[in-house]
Amino acid sequence: MDERIERMRQVAQQGNIDAFYLIIQEDVKLLEHMDKLPFVDTPLHIAAQAGHIPFAMELMRLKPSFSSKLNPDGYSPIHLALQNEHIELVRRLVEVDGDLVRVKGRAGITSLHYVAATTETDDHLNLLLDFLKACPNSIEDVTVRNESALHIALKYDKLEAFLHLVRWMRRNWSQNPILWESKVLNRKDEQGNTALHIAVSKNQPKAVKQLLYSGVDVNIKNLEGKKAGDILAQQTQVENSKIKVMLQRAGALPSSSIPQVYYYAQYLWTIFSRLEKSRLHFISEWIEISDDRRNVLLVVATLLLTVTYQGVLSPPGGLWQDDQSPGANQTNITLPVIRKFNSSAPLENEAGTPIGLRNFPFWVFLSLNSLTFMLSYSTILLLIPTQHIYRIVRLSLISLSICYIVSLTVIIPTRFWEIFWYVSTGLFVCIFLLNSSATCVAWSYKALL
């Protein structure tokens, strides 16, 4: 057995697939035996260290459990590939199994942590984004020192890696906003320091700016009871005026040192942050709708759209079938005050106009019916996919909304145009705003992908 294992290691070092299968023919349970060992240098470890892509892919296909196993030094195959700069092999491994990004090696370091600490070239930065794309939740992983990838990037002065991580989080914030805010953005390491504490101590204004823009809590204290502002106040021998201004605006420094103008900036910043978080929360809820619920909402919204449109074509009370004019002997007939919209002489009944047009309840119906139409219309816009092929559906919905407005112009007679002008104008504005909101949310979702 030991002799076969040694031969297997030599074959893996050479990347010889044919020789590998010759050994397997001698002992078909050899790989299973190696898999039972808690710590072992599997053929996949050796191939990953040597950079033999075809051999490693063959092992991944036959024995995928090897990819998450640690060797006696505490490293998985993907860790070994990273240490030896076999970037393409790392990408191939992650393509097969994205969860490999979360495999923890010695000291709880994942491949994301390793790249964040060692980033030197654009290939490393691209690899960082590849990891996050393959496994977004890997951003939550921490080492045994409770350090996230943000902590590590700042600790090793890898500013570009840090900026890439934070910008990626902002673009994908809607996937898990509450959890990421507590587990990533405001995560404390073993000394109680958040990423903001480290960025301030390292005098990194760009990092501080990105963290503040992302909504980091500026009032968190570390184990020594210090906030980020306290750490800044201790730095008397370095130029940190930019960070000082940013922390002042965020309310992280004593109020006595803040000029009055900064209070207004802080107030506006607070409003912006709340609006942005509300928008992201809305997008998050919208994205997380299951396909079944999406289909149910589409059916309900479509039915409401159909019923409200039909309500305009066949309003309650019906339509006048013929033109009728009041006779000479009817000139003194008046209508109840609550049932008329002007004080002029009796009105003609025009064919095709609603019978209940003079009734106040009819205008209540028309307003609520139009509101239901707009809400259903916007709901459908939000729920349909954002791909280019669905633009035809969006154009159709816009055309339908215009037809709704035109149908109102047909049934509302000329003498009521002043009233109708207010209703139709408000309707146009509401439809435009709702349509714009739906389009903006769709674009936001598309940008997040």
C-alpha cells in the first residue's frame, strides 16, 4: 500500500494521467483509502502544487472530496496552487466547485484571505473578483483571529484589494444587507478593531472614504474602548487632515471641533444614507422573490390590469346610447348640487359618455380605478425579467397605459375636460414616476448582476 501511494505521488508530480490509471488498476480502492485519512497529501494536492491542470481536473472529477482535504501542513489543493502562483489552475478549480473559496486552511485562512493579503498584480485583483462571483458569501469568512478579508487587506497594506472588496460589496449589497453590515462591514477582529479602526491607524484616506460611504458604524469601540476618532486623535506626527474632515462629517469626532457647516453636511449625508439603504432593501426584497411568488404576483397584477381597463370601457351605470338634448320645456330643470360639477344649464347627454358622469361617486371610482391600474402596471414592470427580449413586453405595457389615457378622453365629454385635465395630468405624472421607478430598480438589479 505504501509503495503504491509513493508511486501515486510521483505520478501526480509528473502529471501523468496514463500512469495514474495503471496504479488504479492494481488497487481500485487506493483513492478511497487516502480519502479516509484526516490529513494527507493527496494526488490532487501534489498536482495543484506542481501546476498540472489536466491531472488536477481528472482528480477533481474522480474524487472531488480531495479538494477540501488538508495536508499535514494545513493546506488544501487550492491553497497550494495559490502559493505557487498557478492562477489558471485556481480558476479551473473554482469553476468546478465555487465553495472551494470557503475552504479554510491553516489559521482559518481561505483562498480569498490569501489573495487579499498577497495581491500584487491585476491578475490577483481579477482573481479576487472571480472568487466573489463564484461564492459571494465567502466575504463573510473570518480567520481564527476573527479577521475578515477587509481586515487582512488593510493589515498588509493592499489598498487596491481592499477597494475592490468594498466596491464589490456595495454593488452586491442587496444580496444580504443586514448580515453583511454586521458580519463584514462592522466585524471586529480579536482586538475589537473594525476595518475602519485599521484604515484610520494605517492612515488610508481612500479606504476610510469607501467605508464611510458604505455606511460603516463610526461609533464602534475596540477592546481598549477607542473609536476610530480616538485613534485618529493619537496620530500627531502624520498628515491626516483628509481623514479628520471625513470623520468630522460622519460625526466621529467631538462636536467642539466641528465647524457649523459640517453639521449640514452630516445631516444631508444621513438623509442620503437612509434613502440609499431603503432603496437597497427594496431591491433586496424584490430580488429574493421566488419564481412561484413572482408568477402569482404576475397573475394577480395582470387580472387587476385587465379588470381596471375593462372598468373604463364599461363604467358603472353604463354609457349613453344616443345623443339627448333638454327640450325647451326643460330649461328650468336643475340638478342636485351634489350631483353636478357646474351651475350652468342642464347638460346634454352625448352618446358614448358615462351615464353617471355627473355623480361625484363616479369620479371616486375613476380615481381609484386609475390608481389600481397604475399600481398593477408598475408591479408587472418590476416583475418581468430585465433581458433585452423583454423590452417588447415593456413597450407593450407603455402602449397599454397610453391607450388607457386615450380611452378616458373618449368617454369624457368636452365640457368636462377641465376636470379631466387635472385627472389625466395627475395620472400621466403618476404613471411616469412609477414607470421610471420600475425602470430604475430594473437597471439597479441589472447592474448588480
